[in-house]
Amino acid sequence: MRDVLDIHTHTLISGHAYNTIMEMAHAASEKGLELLGITDHAPEMPGGPHRFYFDNLKVMPREIDGMPLLFGTEINICDFEGRLDLPESTLQKLDVVIASLHIPCIKPGSREENTQAIVAALKNPYVNIVGHPDDGRYPVDMEQIVYTAKEEHKLLELNNHSLDPSGTRQGARENDIQMLKYCVEYQQPIIMGSDAHCIWDIRNHDLAIALIEEMKFPEELVVNRSVEEFLKYVRK
């Protein structure tokens, strides 16, 4: 499978990752990527940066050592109405926004509440991707999420880290299988994400690719195959 981009990665600024922007860009170049996203955690994640960090990303070059870069955030969905932890004035400056549910930022609700939170995030005009919607600690109506993503022209993430048995997310494989089935039914594209917190995990999509191949999921619905295809889902 052609795999030329990794958009979901974290640097030291996230508070629990281990490499600098320069190190991440260099590693991505060595791995032959055509596009790297730096999407550090937003302020309500413990250890995350102040919103000024994101406001100031305008000073960063969008290419380092020949590696094209997007700068954005993995923003936190903070309540069941889809409130996010960065203001619109900040989000409109970013290249890419991934919205995710994280235990430190929102406690799991009912199936209806969790679904409502993700649906509201998908309807936010500044959100491009929903990150790891497979965490069984947050039960959801997966069909409703896939349907809304299709309606809103947003991407759903197949998160490689979720599929790692040593991780904390529960029931991810079963939930990802369900998500992929609905994505085929609705012809909804996905994006594989490494969720890398160190240089060694950049473009580590091995578990995601294995599941895609097992499910015989159509490659044309995986945007990692083409930078041009991915950029159809971001505003800038």
C-alpha cells in the first residue's frame, strides 16, 4: 500500500513526547514521507502548551530540510456539546486540526452523549479529522459518526496506536472493524495515523495496514496514498 504521509504526530511541547520538530522532520525525511503533520496536544491535556504556542505557529516554516510540514493540533473535545479547548481565532490559523476524546479532558458518557460529542466536533468548520474514534471506553454509534463525517467532508482516523495491545484504549480492533465496514458502505475515506510520540513511530502504520488488508478495505478510501487526496480535506 502506498503510504506517503503521517499527519498525527507529537513533539516535546505535548508534554509526554520525546523529540523536537527538527528531529521529527529529519526522521520523516529519512523514512521517505512526502508530508508530515505536527499536531501537538491542546491546552487542557495535562502538560500541554498554552494557546499562545498555537497562535505563534505562523512563524514556523512549512518546509524543513526538504520535508513539507503542516502545523496544527490534536484538540480536545471537552464536553458532550463538542466544545474544543482552543478558540476559533486560533483554530483558523492552523493548517490541520484533529479532534479527539481523551480521558484526562472528558470522562466517558453514555453512547448517546459520546456520539453527540464527536458529531458536534465533526460539524465544527475548523476540524478536519476525528482522532481514534475507536476507543471502547467511549461507546459510540459508529454508523452515525461515519454518516456525519461523510456529510461534513471530514476524515476518520484509523489510529495505529489504538491497535497496539499494550495501549490503554479498549476494544479498538472490534470498533475499527465496525468503522471500516460502515466506511465502505458510505464510501467514507479514512486516514491512517501513527500517533507518534517519538521519531521511531513516525509512519508506523503496520497494525493499521494489516487490518486494512485483512478487511480488504479499498485502498482508494485511504488518503495516505496521496498528498493531493489528503489536501482535499484541509482548508489551507
